[in-house]
Amino acid sequence: MRTARFERDQPPRMRRTNMPRPRMMNLLSDIPDYPVTVVKAGAGYGKTTAVANYLHQSGLRKRWLTLSAEDRDTTLFVRRILLSLLPKHVSSEELEAVVLASHSPITWMATALSAATLISYYLQEETILVLDDFHVIQDEVALQSWMDAWMQEIPQHLHIVFITRTKPTLPHLQQLMLRGEVLMIRERDLVFDEDEIAALFRLNAEQNAPELNSRQIHYLLEWTGGMALVLSMLLREWRNTPSFLRLQELLSQETSLLDQIGRLFEIGLSTEEQEFFRSTSVLTTLHPDICNDLLHRTDSQQILSEVERRGHILHVAESADYEVHPLVREYLLRKLSESQRKRLLERAIHWYQEKGDETRSIGYIFDLPDKKDQAVRLFPLITRYIEKGQLSTVQAWLDRLSPVPYEYSARWIWAQAEVDRLSNRFTQAQVRYEKSKQIAKTMGDQTSIADAFIGLGQLYLDTIQPKPAAHVIREARNVIPRRFTKHRIIRIQLAFENAINSGKPLRAKRLLHNLIQMGIGAPPNNSDLRLLLRTGHVREALTQVKRRLIKNDTEVRTSLAHRETSLLFSLLCSMLGDPDTAKLEAERGRWIADSLNAPFVRAVGFIRLGHAQHLAQPFEEEALTSYETAIGLMDEMDVARGKSEALLGLCLAHGYRGKFPLAKLYAEQGIALAAQAGDLWMENLVRTAYGQICTIHGYHHLANKELTHAMQAFIDCGDLFMHNAAQLWNIFTLHALNDQKWHEELDDLLRSEFTLSRLELLSKPTLFGMKDVQRIVPLLLEQKQSQSIEQELTIRLLEVLDAHQIEHHPGYTLYVQTFGTFEVYRGFTKVTRREWQREKARQLFQFLVTHRGSWFHREEICDRLWGDLSPDTAERDFKVALNVLSAALEPKRPERSTTVFIVRQGSLYSLTMHPMLQIDRDLFLNKIREADGTRDPHRQRRLLAVALQLYRGAYLEEARYEPWCEDERERLRLLYLRAATKYSRLCLDAEDWEDAIQTCENLLQWEAAWEDAYIDLMEAYAHLGNRSMVIQTYLLCQRALQREVGISVSERTTTLFRQLIPEKDYKELS
């Protein structure tokens, strides 16, 4: 079903005046050769007329969009852009999907890509889009950001023409200018020269009119500056009275240019008509209905159409509106008294409000001559617009209102503080709330006092500062009058959330109960989820957060700071051992932050991304970079408290990389910051991370002190999950100290986790649990042999860990990296060259890794690795190598025994298949198998991304000349090439051109003659509009195939290239 659509904008009607300007036409004829044209000049220079005349004569396909104040409405702007470019047969469903998404700040920027994609699909012809009066939205940050992103994605055959009084400041436009890809038309290009003035008067004069001589033409140029508006008005007078003396008389009076223009406009108008336009000059556009209402007339349509016929005003195409030139309007406005202007504007405001056109009514509010009147009408709207997330609109209002009368300054400062807080400018917001409160007290403005207290409380909650928040909330209780019901409810909601932040779960639950009894409930900012998180109900919190994410997050709102649903989801996933989802949600949180222009949310997004990266790859530097970026952002915002969680991350990341002094330093800073803010839960979250690192590095007494403290604190907070995490690490510490209390503690931990049916801390890598779950197996084996109470639970956990049939365990996972540089890690300790002792021991392990899952007789191994030695010597060297290998892999194994990582049946040897041995090659193969087994393209892409990341280089590069691994190396190489090709195709299907390009470029580093990669590269570059790179890629493909395998490119590749680059364009670009 199709809904009604707006009429398309059209260029202004061609004037009756014959204005041939070959010079101007020649200049504008370059428009189709540039992606962007900027026509910049003040009012009266004929910008619009010049471009309209050129497009009319050129016959080019054009779309014209004249912007006005109402286009500051983001949704209306997107709708008008789409309607101006899309053909009429496009379904309303497709159009409305993009428009609907533009309602939300979260999906606002994404609509730039959606709109460009929709336009690219339907717009196939060379088209000129004119954005007339672009200066109207110059100061609208949201619209400027959207335009900048949209211009980067539009098709190459769509050319943009900006007609504006000010120079556009779009970053992408600046880049195009630096590359010489912008056609600039300025005032000096638009002014009429002497030849054009002569032609103008000669071709448009009456038949018997005298011809102007060169001296007279020079005089007109000197006095008019070649300005189109003044010349056109003089020409109208010349037609009526072809006397140069009359023109001199009009120009030579000692009046301003504006007065001259105004007087020229009034010539030929009756007194009644002059009064009509003077009274309607408060209106930006003249519609007969509002003119009738404003002036209590019924004949406005007749007046407007008649005056338009005589050439004084313009009729707006395909509408009932008329326009007076801005300079003429300004002249007419000056002739109104302030009281007349106010009376007429108030009528206009009321008329548009009655019609439901709030955007236009607001525009006229700002035309009111008295700032006090503006403030009275705007302040009731500000709160609603802030709640809608239209911060840039509110900021623009506040800027235009400034300075406000003193009696309204508290309200103005409070509104500015709200915008600052929601834009994460917390320091500025705090100062302004305090200032607003002080002024409101002197004025006796109780509403502004209450608003300032509420704002301060929200600020301290946004930045998780329980101590100052508690002080403000207590003071607000005494200050806010009882009749202010809404403010008192919000105060209770603030107290509820602050109780969560302070580690007071019982108080938080009591306050929540009170709010529910009042029929209000928790504030809509995920604080109820945070209560579940901070009281250890992580599973329940995860279930609820998933439900909230299922809802389409397109509601119009402001930033939730650290409470963003995706960021909470990411943290919960890291705590429960799902790094892949944690990473996706952290990335989504950062995208939301960019959409909302919320740097604090962005910083928290980097922290949560760091958690996911650390959990997935504790050795890598990615997590360090994310945490450090977050701290940098917090420093820029001057929010010290926000760094606690990032410092926790740095403690973990440096600790697992073997840098204990740095880990200790960051932990101490994080604990101090959280304690200073009064956040007991976060303080002990950092303490638990520090205790974990102390345990790993053997500082067991210090670990026991920190972890015992954290365990008690989490009991006080009501968080059993984090209590158990701290208890787990304390068990390792007690065991290392030979303190037999560890048996009792382990029984207690097993009871708790099995009772709650929650084994994540004990069975998988988690942020606050073990990164290597094999660490607990030796303790479980000991517990199994002891007289512990929970024998059954011990055995059940051993079964979960597939260790119930093992008698001996090293207490770590052996990680093997076979792609690129060969590395082996015992848990998180790298096996050094010295520990290998003999190269043959290393080769023996590589041989067994290559053939994992197969059994080899000792003689066959000797033949493969020591084939050049006698059988006796080879067997002797094998035994020595096996012993050295066992010592390297498991230094603390029982004496005179082979490592548990090598299994033996008589003279047969193989590597264990137990999960205590993890090989990147096996994980690579598993991910590819999983990707092949699913039809979900999103899941396929995620799985293949993991596989490609594992392929750091050729398999066992250091054994490249060993025949026993040649076949496996080639098999894995081909699997990588096919997986990378499949991944790049998935990227192309998802229109992720940049990722597709990066993948193909990586692939070509391993196989320069892989033709599919060149095909995907050409497609990606074509979609980005980079034709030169399409050609370069094709030429590179030709050279690579000839050089590497001595063949020509396939017909498929050539056909695609010809489709993407027509022969004429190829020759031109070449």
C-alpha cells in the first residue's frame, strides 16, 4: 500500500527577463565534471537564478531542494532528500524504513548509509542535486554530520550543488577541495560585468528605448557592484521609464543599499499593496491563508498573484506559497514598529501551532523582538526536546537565546547544563548546575532549584560517584517542596540507583519496592539490570538484557552513559565467558556512542572491548590499546572515576603479560579511585583482579590479603558471584601456601556453584575466573583423594572438565602456535629456546602435532626424523629427544615419566586429544568446519573471521624443508585461501567494502595469483566509486597471473571489468 508523498521541489520559475550570460554559462558548464559544486555569495547576487538558468538550458537531469528553517528537523530533512532523488515507483515501505530510523539518535547516522544505498540502487542516470539555501542548516551539527557521511557513500553519477551564503564546513568537502574535486563559484564570478549589463538592458528594453553608452554602463556597474537584484529592479524601472537620469536619481540618493533596494521594490505598488507587504514581512513565505488570517482579509490570493505577475515577488513552484527577496523583506521589517512586529509574529506563531506545524512556529518565536518573550515560549519545549534526544536542536536554541534576561538565566543555565551532561561534558555541566542553583535561590525560583539538584544527582550517577551523589540527594530531600511530586519521584529513583552504586543492595531493593508501590518502578535506564549484576544475579541479568536487545532500539532518547544495554550485555558476557558476543556488543556500544555523540559511552565501550579482547587472547596487545584509549578519553573529559574499570583491565592485561609491577601500580590506582568515589563494588572488583594477578605471579600472602578483603566486601554487597570468583583465587593461594583450609573453601565453592547451577567460573575462561580452566584440575584430583565432604561434586566437576579418568595433570593448558612463528605456552608461560635444548626435541613435537590423532611406531618416527642414522643410534637419539621434550612441556612431571601430553601404547606414540592441549591449527580447522555447517551468513562471517585471524603465516615455517609437513602446509594454505575468499564474498554481500578490501589484500600477500581476490577487490572499489583502483586492480591481476603462472586473466574477470569500467572511461582514465 502506498501512502501520500510530498511534492518534489523544483527550481524557481524562469524569469520573464532575458538574461543571457555566456560567461556564467561557460563557468557553470563544468558542474557535471565535478562531484561537488559550491556557489557561495550573499543575498542579491543571483546565485539561484544563475544555476537555475544553466540547468534549464543544459537539459541535464536535475533535482532541486530549497532548504528552509523547517528542514532543521532531522526526519523531515532525510525524507526530503529521498523524495527529491528517488523515482515515484519506489515503494513507501522502503522509503519509510529509512525515515523511521532517522527518528532515533542511535540509528541516525546509519540512515546516511541506508539513504545512499537506496539512492544508489534506484538512481541510474547522471543527476544534479541542487541544495539551495544550504546555509540554513549550516549550524545544525547532526545534519552536517549526516550530510558528510551521506556524501561519502552516494554514487559517482550524482553531483551535488550547494547554493549558500556561507562556506560549507563538511570534512569530506574539505578533502575533495584539497584534491581539486570541487567547483567553487564566488561573488566575484556572479557579479555582472559591463558587457553583461549592456546586454541585459539592450535585450529587455522597450522597442524605442535608447541604448546605454559605455560611460552609463560603467556608472551602473560602479553604483550597483554588478549585483543581480539591484540591476533587475533598475531594469524594471527602465522598462517603465527609459531614462538614465531616472536611474541616476534612484542610485545617487544618500541612502543605504538596503533602502535603495526597498524603494525600487515599492515602485509600481499601490499604497494598499505596500501596506500588505509591510504587514506580512514577518513571514518568511507568504501563503494566502496565513496572510488572510494575519491581516483579517479574504483577498490575499488575488494580491499575491497580481504582484507576482508584475515581477515584484516569486511564486514557489508547485505550492501556494510566494516569496519576497530576503533583502526586500529586511527593508520592509524595518518599517514595522516593535509592537506591530510582536503582534503580527504572535498571530503567526498561533496560526502555525493551530495547524500542528511546530517547526515553523518555533522559527517565528525566534523572530520575536524581546528575548523575554522568546524565553517564555521556548522553555516549556526544551525539556521535551531534551527527552527526545534532540540535543543539537536545544543547543541551537540556547545559543540563539543568549544572553537571556536575568530572571530567566537560571533556567537557561540549567538547560545548558542538561545538554552538557547528556553530551558527556561533565565538568562544564557541574559548574552550570551549581550556578543555576545559586541564581535560582536569589530569585526564589523553586522549580529551577529543584531541577538543578536533580541534574547534579543525575550527573554523579552518570559518572558513578556515590559519595557526592548521596550528599546531593539528601540535600534535595530537604529543598524540594512536597507539592513538586514529579521531582520527588525522580529523587527517589536517584536514591535507588545510588544505593546500587554504593553497594547497599537492601536499601536499593527497599526503594525499588516503594517505587513499584507508587506505580512508577525503576527509572528506564537499566538500573534494575545493574542491581541484578551487582548482587550476583548475572544469569538473570543476562536473560533480561537479551530481551531488551530484542526490541528494536529506535526510540528517540539520550545517552544512558555507562548503563547502555549493549555495554551491560558485553560486561555480562565477559564475566560469564563469552568473549565473541562480548566483543560484538562492545563494538555496538561504541557505535551507539558515536551516534549519540557521547564520548563517555565511547570510553566505556573501549573498556568492555578490552575485557573481551583480554579474555579471548590474554597475550595480545589489543586489550592494552583499548584500555589505554578509554583512559585517554576519560582524561579528556576530566572524569577520573571513570578510569577505575579501565585500570582494572590494565592490571589484568599487564599481569598476564608478565609485568607485575605495572599491574600492581594500576590496581592500586583503580582501588583508590573507586574508594574515593564510594563505590564499594567496583573497588573490590579491582581488588579481585589484583588478587588474581598476585596469585599467578606467586605473591600468595599479598593475594590472600586482597582476596579475603574482597570476599567480605562482596558479602556486604550481596554479590555471591563475585564472592565466589574471589574465593576461587583464594583457594589457589591457600593451596600454594600449604594452608589446608583450601579443602574446606573448595567444598564451599563447589556447593555454592552447583546449588546455583552455575559453573562458568569453574568450567570456562571468564574475566574474573580462570583464563585456563585446567588450572583447577590438580586441586580437584587432590580433593578427590582427600576426605572432603563434597566428593560427589568434585567428581562431577572433573567429569565436566573431561578429567575424571586422569591420575596426573600439570595444572595448565599447553597452547601451541603453528601458524607463522612456532611457539608453545605452558598456560601463560612461554617455552624458551633454552628449555627445548635440542632441535630434534622441537622437531619431534612438531611431527606429532602435524599428525595429531594418528599413532606412530617408534621405528617409523626414527625413520622420518633420523633416517640418515643407524637404527640403534636413531633409537637412542629418539629417547633423548623424548625425554627433553617431556621436560620442556611438563617440567614438574613425576620422575622418569613421559609427559601427559604424549600418550603411549607400547612402542606406539601419539599426542593426547584431551583439551589440555590446544593447537591453533585444530581451532582453525574447527572454525572452518563450523562455518561450512551453518547457513547463517552473520555466523559464517564471525567464524571465518576467527579462523583468518589464527592464520598468522604458513604452517610450521621453520620446518619448511621437512617432507613430513609439506602436504599439511599446502592443505592448510589452500583452506586459508578458500576461507578468505568466502569471507570477502560475505563482506561484499553485507556491503562492508573496507573489510572485503582488507581481506583480499591480506590474501594476496600469501598468494599473489589468486584471481578471485582481484575480482572481489574490483567489485569493492567499484561500489566505493573508485574507478582508478578498479583499473589498477585489473592491471595488477594481469601482471601477477603472467608473472606467477604464465597465464592470462580469465574471461570472467575481463567481463566483470568491462561491466564496471566502460571502454571510453578506461581509455580516459588510463
